Amino acid sequence: MIFKPRLIRFRDFRLSTKLMIAYLLLTVLPMSLLGYISYAQYAKSIIQQAGEDMPEFLDQANANIDKHLSDLAALPDLLFNSEEALSILRRDSYQSRADLNRDQYAMNSYLSRTYIEGGYQDVVGVFILSKHRVFESSKWKVSGMDWNRVPNPYGEDPELGGQARILLPGEAGLRFANGEPYLLLMRQINDTDNRKILGTMLVAIQLSYIDHVLRNLERTANAQLWMMNAQGEIIYHTDRGKIGARDQETAYYPLKSGSFIRRGAGPSRLISLSPSEVYGWSLAYSIPLADLTRRTDLVRNVTILIFIVFVTITALFSVLFSLRVTRPLHKLSILMKEVETGNFRVDLPVERRDEAGMLAQSFNSMVSTIRDLIDKNYRIEISHKEAELYALQSQIQPHFLYNTLESIGMAVEEGEKETVVEMVTLLGRMLRFSVGNKSKYVTIGEELQHTRDYLAIQKFRFEDRLTFAIGNNAVCAGEPRYTPKFILQPVVENAVKHGLEARRSLHLDISADREVRDSGEWDIVFRVRDNGPGISPERMRELEAQLQTDELDRRDSGLGLKNVNARIRIMLGRDYGLQLHSRPGEGTEVELRIPELTSPGGPTKARGGENRG
Amino acid sequence: MIRMIIALLIVGLAASCGAGSPAPRYEVIYSPDNEPVSRTEPKPSPRTYTMAIVPKAMEIPYFRAANDGAQEAAKDLGVEVIYRGPAIADAGQQIKVIRSLIEQKVHLLAVSANDPERLVPVLQEARQEGIKVITWDSDTRPEARDFFVNMVDPETLGRHLMDTLALSMGEKGEFAIMTGSLSAANLNEWIHWIQVQQKENYPDMKLTEIVPTDDNPRKAYAAAQKLLADHPRLGGIIGNSSIAAPAAAQAVKDSGQSGKIKVVGLSTPLAMRSYLEEGSAQTATLWSPKKLGYLTVALAVNDLNGRFPQNGEEIRNVGKIRVNKDQVIMGEPLDFTRENVNQYDF
């Protein structure tokens, strides 16, 4: 399973990449395969055709050469037409040197007349070896003859019989002055009348006659044509330099007649062979395959060019197409991220009616539906909460009212008229604050005044047991600052209640301060400090846990702190709220933090989603 | 899918790797259907043939020379050749010889017939035994043999003999013909053409007598002496057989009339050399009996292999032959004179 990682990687490719790969696999690959296969088949059929034709041409050439050679092999028979020549050849001994020279002169001129000037244009030399005499005539001056190297130069060669044999130039060492390549046709001269062998005749044949026969076969410059004997010795070669050399591979050729392809060092070649019926040699033709298929190269190049153009164009189309498919998806994913961060006011433009367009449409309708649902639920929640808030902020404890009224009653009994008047005034002002003003926000001064009023009333009741001080430092250039209504009084009420339960006397310090945050914004911080019993750590943990929730609890007055905290957080955001600091036995400090509000309409800046609407 | 492509690539890579090997590889793409199985011709004689060459008479130099050629051919062609004939040119004795050869179950008889008629029954008998029969030098009737190996065209030879004598005699005078056996077909045909030529071209010449010699040297010499005695005005003699010509020359020489009475005829150079050189004979005409013997054996072997001679056929070590129906003609006659007689050794 070594391919597994690749598999996973492919799966993880981008869709556009996958589309392009799929395109390549489905179009480029089959097309190039098809093109390659058809080209290869075409080239192969050309080679096959050449392989079938060539041996036939060679057979024909061979037949021509054989015919020609057999004509030439009959040349020695001409000797028998001349009594003079015959009588010279039959002579065994001479009386004198002059006698011999006379015969030699006569014979040489006979050979010249008959063969060299006799209209046999391919015959360039005639040599007769007879009884240790040499008669010769040739077109050009010759050198290097060593007749003793010729098999059985003067004697009988039973193998030869009446048949002609071909000698290679190397066998006789004969060389023409002008370097003309040649073949020696050797034939025994038989005196059929006397049943004796008169000698051996060698006819030198110009190779150009083979050129002539083979001229039509050699098609291109790279083609080679040669004639070799069974041992691979090259008798004739279109490259003259190779005549007399040896074709080393002859022994390995898979057949004697026909065509085959040779692959190996150098370019692959088609080699065709055709053996001679008579002389046992073979004509061989060799041509590089590339030359044979050259004509197909134009077809191949044009095909490749068209293929490249086509692939380029369609690849461009495929890139465009895959981008058109994937771009809306990409856009969609960006918009989805935005929705995730809370922005529901997104709109994906629908440009098309295809699947991508449908997806965009669905997305748009989904987002707007979600947005509507959120709006609807949020408003319901807000109105619900506002009703609760209203109920809380306008609440004055009946218990407090009862106590106050009782105190007023006692003062009336005791005739303390001024006290009564003051208490009633305070109570009236408190009631007006809680009932009369329906707005959610009041100035800090009003809120502190309300707290002061409350504490003043309580001081009538608890007299020296309760002392307090209120400081407002949260003023700025005379501009009023605002705070949610009714947040301070429950805290103070809570402190008074718990403090006087445990202590003989209680002192409260209440302050409002303006503080700068790290971000440069200004906050208003209310602090209510008492010297009461403090809060035990266990209770502290409970309280802090309760403060984390936004829930409002109307019933339990013990949870007045919780309600205040929840209200601040709902109205102003989670950055604000209530904090407790306490040391058991020494006192408690409650800190209320709100933003600096400059208008009675609440915060001007939207903070998250909570104070929407 | 991917895996398949990779697998294909690996296979392709492996295949292309093979191309780099240095040793050349060969891939046959065409081989002709008629692939030459073997170029060796079918063996001429799967078993050794035995054939008999039957001359007119055993000891005549002409036939001995023919036997030389026959034995040479026997060696070349790998057959056994028996040379056996009668002591003298006699048909009766020849029949006896042929009988013995039939009993010996030779494969072929090549006969130079002393009598074209009398030999027919025995030759037909041989053929019934499955022995092939051909004739050479002297023919029988056609029904007794497959073909006849003739040396020269009889018309050419007969006319030529007449011409050589006429040239020697200056185209006038009396002349006589000495022949072998009066029954020998070939001799008689030549005589016929000698007479035709004389009548057509040489009105001043006259044929006085035709005498037989039976190819017997003594009888021939006696016949020549008788001719010289009977015809005092005789100007020339044609020796129509190889024994007759030297006998005539000897008789002319012995009578002291060398050069005066011209002698031409058919005989071997060896037999005629001395007469030609001293002038007792003017021209000898013949063919090479060795060549004839060789050709006869060569054609006999072909015949045993079922091959009939063809006109223009090239017989190895002999040359081209002509064939006229069932008659093979070896070639042209040779003239031997004082100048060239030394070139021949038969």
C-alpha cells in the first residue's frame, strides 16, 4: 500500500486541480495515445512494406547480376574459336625464348582484340595462366599480381570443374593503376577435345556494372548496398572503402533471404538479404529506419502541432471552466466565514442559473432566513427582558416602605414635625424616581441622589448605627454622565442589610469615579465600601458563580447583586458589570463598572449583538 | 486509476530500458515463403550406376580414346563404366558381348553398332530386361534405343570429307572410298553425302569404288593395295573409317606414290601423324573421341535419371550440344593437318 499517501494527496487536491487532471486524463491522454499508436502503426506498415519489397528488388538485381556474370563466365569459350589461340595454349614446350615470346605476343594481342576491344565494356583485364606462362591484356596498367596466391594457378582444380568462381581482389593482389575496383572471374580452360586442362583464365570485371544494376535500388544517401560471400567478405559495397572488408555480423543474421530489423549500437536499420542462386553470395541492403519513415515525419509534425494547439486551447477552456465552477464556491466559503463572525448582511450575487447559481440562491435565502429568525427571537427576548427590567428598576421593597411608614408614624406620635416632613419628602422623591421616570438611564447625579435619599431614610431609623459618605468624582466639564437606573440602591440596600445584621454600627463609602481603560476609552466606576463582616470564601465562590449568568431573578432579594450585574451586562455588554472584593471581618467592596455614557439614550456605539434594537 | 497509470509507466520504463543493451538484436519482419531449403541439387545417382560402353571393336585406337573420355566422365559423375566389345568389328560377336552384359545386369548399354538391323533384337531384349539402351558413334534403328549420340552432322561431315579431297586433288580425277563395315549405318550415311557433294560440286571427279575394310588393319591395307593396283589412274582415297585412312596412307607410301595419290579421311591424329608429316596423307578429319566418350557417359547418366537431352543443353566439360529429334550432335568436325596434328593426343 505504498500508493496510499498519493491517494490521499489526490483526494486533498483543490477541485480546480482535480478538474484539470480529469480533463488531461480524459482528453489529452487518450488523444496522445491514439496519435502515437496510429503513427507507430503507420511507420511500422511502411517498414513492413519496404521489408517485403526490398528482397524482391534484390532478387531481381541478383538475377540480373547472375545473368550478366554467367554471360561473362562464357567468355573463356571464345578461345576455342581461334585455332591460333588454341594451338598456343596446347603447346607444352619451346625451343627458344623467342619462340615463347612470339606466342606470348600473339596471345596477348588476341586477348586484346577479343576481350578488351571486343565490346565487353565491363571487362577491364584478361589473364590466362597456362603451363607456367602468363598471357594478359588489360585496359590499364596493372601491378601487384601474385598468381601463386590464386588457387591452383596452373593446375587442375577438381572443385572448379567447368564452373566459374569469383575471386576477391585481395586474393590475387592485383591492382589497377587507376585504382578501379574489380572482381576476378576465374574459370578453368578445358580442352574438351584432348580432355585436358589448358590453364586458368581470369577475367577482371569492373564493379561499375554492379553499380549500374544497383543504381535504382539505392534510394537515399544513408542506404548501403553490398554484396558479400557466405563468410561475410564484402565483394562489393556502395562505400568503395569497405570492399574487401568483412561484415562481422553475418553469422548472426537470422535469415539468408528476407528482411529483418537490426537494433543495437547506432540507429536501427532495416536489412534485406537476397542470396545469389549461382554464386552463393548475398546482396544486402541496409537503410536506417528513420530514413524510411522520413516521409511520415511531416505528417507526424503536423499532427503534433495540431495536437499542441488543440490541447492549449482546450486546456485554457478547461482552466476557465474549472475556475468558473470553483470561484463561486470560493466566494461562498469567504462569505460563510463572514456570516460565522456574525455579519448576516451578506449577499452573494446570483449570476447564473446553473448549480453554482442555485447554491448561491440557497445560501442567500438561508442567510436571510437565519437573519430573520435571529431578529425575531432577539426582539421577543429583548421586550421580555425590558419588561422584567422595568419591573426591577421600579421596585421599592414593600418591607422598606413599611419600615419607613412606621418610622414616620412614630415621629408623628412624638411630635417631631420636622423629621416627619423631611422623611415624607425623601420618600416622595424616591417614589417619584422609581415610578415617575420611565427612561432606562438617568444621570449619575440622580442615581447618587436616590441612593442618598435611601440612606437618609435608613439613618432616621438606625440613627447612629449607620453612617455614610457619597462622593461624585465622575463629572466632566459640567456635562452630565448617565448610568442605568436603579443599579446602586440595591447594592447599598444589600450592604446595609448584611452589615447591620452582624455589626453594631456600619459605615458606607460610596463613590463614582471616571477611569481610563487600556484601550483609551473612559469608564465610570461606582464603588460601595462597607466595614461590615465581609464574605466568607465559600460564599464568595458561590456569588461569583452566580454573577457569571445573565439571568434575572426577581424573587430572591438575596440575589439583588446578581440582578444588578445581569442588567448591566445585558444593557451595556459583557465588558461591564459587578465585581466583589472582600476580606472576611474587615469589609466588602462592590465595584460597578459601566461605560461613560453621554446621552440618556444609552450607549451610542453598538457593542456586540446584545444591545441591538 | 492512478495506480494503473503508474504501473503502466513502470512497465514502459522497463521496456525502454531494454533498448540500451549493446548487443544488436534482430527482428525478422519478412521472409519469403519459398525459403530456399537447400541449394544442393538432387543427387544424380542415389546408387552407383553401372553402364557398359560397347565399341565396334575393342582395340581400335579411336575407341580406346573414346573409352578414356568415358572413364573420365565415370570418375567425374561417380558411375561405373564397363568398356567391352568384340575383338573385330563384327555384328555377331557384338551381339554375344551384349548378351553377356545383359546377364551382368548393367543399368545401361551404350552401343556403337556394327549393324543397325541385326542388333535390334538383342537390344530390344535388353530393354525388356529393364536395361536402358542408347547408341553412340554408330546408330541402330530407332526402336532399339532411346537416342543416338552422334559426333557430327553426317551431312556436314560427308560434304566436308569430299571438299578436303577435292582441294587436294585440284577438283579432278578418280578417287575411291575405303569404308569400315558395309553395314555400318553411320559410314553409309557419310558415303551418301560424299557422293551428293561430289555430284553437286565436282563434275570432273569420279568415284571408282567403295571397298569395305571391316575395321581390320590387315584387311584394310590389303584392300588399299588392291585399289592401287586395280586403278592405275587413281588420284585420291577417302578413308571413311579410322582404320581405313591410315591403311590407305601406308599403302600409298609403300607404293612410293606419296603426294601423288592424295589420302584424306577419318582417323585419329595419332594414327595419321607420321603420314601427315611425310606427305603420305593430306588431311585427317575427326572429332575428339574422348569428348564423345565423355558426352556419351554424361548423357547416359542423365538418361538413367530420366532426363532426355535438350537442344542447346550445356554439358559440363563438353559444351553445348544440339539435338535433332532423337539424335544428339556433339559438334563440328576437326581437321588435322601437318601443322596442327601435334596438338592432339588421341
